[in-house]
Amino acid sequence: MEKVMIFGGRGFIAGHLKTIYPDAILPEIDICDAVALTDILEKEKPSVVINAAGKTGKPNVDWCEDHKLETVLSNVQGPLNLLDACTRRSIYWVHIGSGCTYEGDNDGKGYAETDLPNFTGSFYARTKLWIDQILKDFPVLQLRLRMPFDGSLHSRNLITKLRRYEKILDQQNSITYLPDFLVAANILIAKRKTGIYNIVNPGTISPYQIMMRYREIVDSKHLVERLTLDRLCDVVKAGRSNCMLSCEKLLLEGVHMKPVEEAMDEALKALL
Ligand SMILES: NC(=O)c1ccc[n+]([C@@H]2O[C@H](COP(=O)([O-])OP(=O)(O)OC[C@H]3O[C@@H](n4cnc5c(N)ncnc54)[C@H](OP(=O)(O)O)[C@@H]3O)[C@@H](O)[C@H]2O)c1
């Protein structure tokens, strides 16, 4: 029997992980507190630890620009504590990473896990990049997500976020459909895989295209104004990564995620 422990248990991604690990232990501790971390691992002796804790910024990553210490502690120091505590106890562990550390499409190929991150335009992205590059030298499974979405009204669902914005960026991006992410995570964890995996649906789409589709499927009266990259700085404080990630490595594990358009339509129809 797996004994799974999830940190960041109140968060959006953890909420999804709980559906595949309904018996998971969800300690309400600060992962920056190395003593509390050690105590809970000693007490519960989990076979799998998943780190879904981190500062993502609310209402968005601009928050991290003004809260750098909280952000670097939770996104770098906390995972380093987990690395130390889990390694000393030979506990297999998984870190939820981000693909927001890349910019561009790598000449249409998408960035592979072996490509060095090239986006440093926000403090949040830099913290995700730092820990990603430290952990890659250790036997940790890193699952990189991009703009996660589902068919719910959750405030952190990409579709819900886009619905709140008047101006929507028209730049192509890789995105992650959370039901597909769960299938991938389950398979990789069961195989005790380590290293970095991009967990994105094949293909790309722009936020503007998503909201045009939203108008077709959900609400034809919803107003959408197109925003181009050169005007993005008018509406945000920190830079935003726009990138395409390769999912070739995931395919080699036999994990087939739905094409982006199919996944998006499924999520939008769930909103009806
Ligand atoms: N959502 C995305 O767009 C996205 C994309 C790619 C990767 N990710 C990564 O996925 C992970 C989870 O993100 P999410 O979307 O689920 O964010 P979320 O909904 O904000 O959940 C993160 C949870 O972690 C908690 N937390 C923060 N610092 C902590 C600490 N030091 N110790 C214990 N818990 C702590 C947060 O509590 P507070 O709210 O009190 O801070 C929150 O409950 C993060 O590492 C994030 O970088 C997210």
C-alpha cells in the first residue's frame, strides 16, 4: 500500500492530487520549518512525498515581485528542506515544477527537459528556475506544468482567470489539462520515475484563442479584447513566459495526453 503525503494540501494542484490519492496525509506545516518537516516524516513514514506547496502569488504572480522573501523561502528553501529530509530517509519524492521558465517555441520543436530554461522575466519564474535546476541533479521526480486548467469554477483554473481579464494575450503557449496531468503523475509515480518531465498537452493555444472558444461553447456574450505582446506591460507588473514545451519524453513513457484543442473543449463543455 502506498502511503502518500502531500504538502500544500489546500492548494489547487493538491486538490486534484487528492482525487487520485484519497488517503493521502496532508500535513498543515510550513515546509520552511525543517524541524516540523522532520517530525512529520518520522511520525508518518510515507512511501511517497509530493510537494505541491509554493507561493504562486494571489491574485497573480505580480504579488511575488513585492513579496520576494516569502516567495524564495517557499519555492526554494522549502523544497531544499524536503530534499534534505527525504534523501536522509530514502523517501521517494515528487516536486511540482513549472514550465514558466522558458520563452519561445525552440524553432517549433518545443523545449525539451534537457534544454536550459531561458525565461527570467519575473521573480516567481526565477525561483521556479533555481529550484528546478538544483533538483535535476538529484533523484527527484519533477513534474513541470504550464497554465493548468480544468472544467471547474475554481479561481485558479486558467479559464476562470482568463474570464476575469478584459484584455487577453494572443501568444501561443503549452498548457496542462489537469485530468490528463493526474494520469501522467499516477503512471510516473507508480514507476518511481525521477528527473524532469514536461506535463503538457500536445500542441499550443493562445489565451485569446481559449476565450474565443469560450464564446463559442459557453457564453457568446462574453466580451474579449485581443492583447498583443508589446502591450502586455500596460496590464502586468512582472513579465509573463510564453512558451512551447516538448512532451516527447512523456510519450516515451507511454503517457498520451489529449491534443490541446480536444482537452480545452472538454473543459469548456464541463462549464455548461
Ligand atoms: N497554478 C499554476 O499556474 C501553476 C503552474 C505551474 C506550476 N505550478 C506549481 O504548482 C505548485 C502548486 O500550485 P497551485 O496552483 O496549487 O498553487 P496554490 O493554489 O496557491 O497552492 C499552493 C499551496 O501551498 C501553500 N504554501 C505556500 N507556501 C507554503 C509553505 N512554505 N509551506 C506549506 N505550504 C505552503 C499555499 O498556502 P498560502 O496560500 O497560504 O500561501 C497554498 O495552499 C506550486 O509549486 C506552483 O509553482 C502552478
